[in-house]
Amino acid sequence: MALESVPAHVETVIYLYFLVVAGVGCFVHGRLWLGARGVSADRDEAVPNPNPDPDPNPDPDPDSS
């Protein structure tokens, strides 16, 4: 028993649906990825780093060695 092919307009709608779902998925993935990196879409809303020192554990008394 062979499967009948669907009409061309139904096939087009199915592929358009796949494209829309893929587009929404890429958009959501991008928003989550940028959000996890701390990148704001509006640069004015970005929070600056209050401690620009790259050493996270500074020695409070360097002469005490």
C-alpha cells in the first residue's frame, strides 16, 4: 500500500511552519545566550562592572608573606 502525496499547497504550508518554528527557536536561543553572557540589546541598560580588578582574590596585606 503506497502513501498518497499531499497537495503542493499543503506541502508548502508544512515547510513554512517548519521555517517559522526554526526561526522562533533561533530567536529564543539567541536571547538566552546573550542574556547568559550579560549582553544587553540596549547598551545604555548594561550594568558596568563595579570591580574592574581582574584579580578576584586580592591579598589584603601583601607584606605579610
